[in-house]
Amino acid sequence: MPDQHYGDLELSHSFQQSWDWVHGKGDVDLQTLKGTGFWVRAMTSVDGRMVIRFFQGSREYGRAYECCWGHWYNCNRTRIGMYSRALDDAISDEEDGVPTRRSPVGVIARTDGLPSHLKATDTYYSKEDVLAEIPRGQAVIRAVVGHKMVKGEPTSYFDIRTWYPNDMGNRVAGKGFAKPMTKAEMRLLAESILEFIARS
């Protein structure tokens, strides 16, 4: 059916590369950009096809096969894209040799809430890379950079937000600062950003 391959994802690795990576590691614990924890396993189905299985706890969320890799919906009609993207990012991070902190917003957070009649690629935010972060009590101030695509036009953006812990233990973006940033906070954030740029 048409909506089984609904919305393309730009992944850096092929299905074969991803399957090989997971198969070589056994069960792998990962996290989506929204902060959802899951684990993944590479197997061969009874009919001989390679399959990547995604689990939340003891429940199997969905399966990805080569024919549906790189699409927001996979063949068993689940929104497997968020898991595929997280797996793809994890492989890239390992290849780079530097763990990349991902903020819990981005293409997954935005696309997951789109009405079904809209294509996933019409409007979305890419993953956001955290340039720097400094603690503020239980919260954290983060400077992030990402890419936004609106109606096919790519743009880059930079933002500074305060993130607060929620009941799930994940940090969620606030609508603004509970209080203005102090000069010390601004200086520390600026120094952290410059350090990030120097390492890049």
C-alpha cells in the first residue's frame, strides 16, 4: 500500500551496513532524538531475509527490511523512521570516534506529530547538534545548531534554550529562560561554543 513507504529519510548507511553493525554487536541499546529508549537486534527471518528488529522493553515495536529501509513507515506499518535514524546516527558517531550528544528534539519530534495527510518531508527539523551546555540547577542551558526544511527549502539555525527534567528523566525544552542569563553564564556558554568549534 502507498503509505507503507510514507516519507523518505536521509540515512548515511545502507540497510546492509546497518544490519552488519548491529549483528556484530549483538543487542544494542539506543535512544531516539525524543529521548525514547529502545534496543535493536539483527536477525535472519524464517524465509531467509535479513531483518532489523526494534524493541521497547520486552515489546517488539517494529521490523525493518531492506525493501523499506530509509522510509518513515516500514513494511509492517509502524513509524520505524525514528528508530532507523537513531541507529544511523549511532553508527556515524562510532565511525567519527567522538560521541555526539543529540538533543531530544528534531526531525523525529516534528515529523512524529504531523497529520497523516502531510508528507513527512514537507516540513521538518533535522537532528540538532549540541554546541555547548551549562548547568542551571536541575535544568541545563543549551546552545544548539540544526537545519530546518520548509517546503523543500533548507535553512540552518542556531538557538539557545533552557531544558528542564520531566517525569521520564528526560530534559524538555522550555519556552524561554526562567530568569535572564547572567554574564558568567553567557561567558561560560561562549567559551564552550568556541571550544566546540576548535575541536570540529
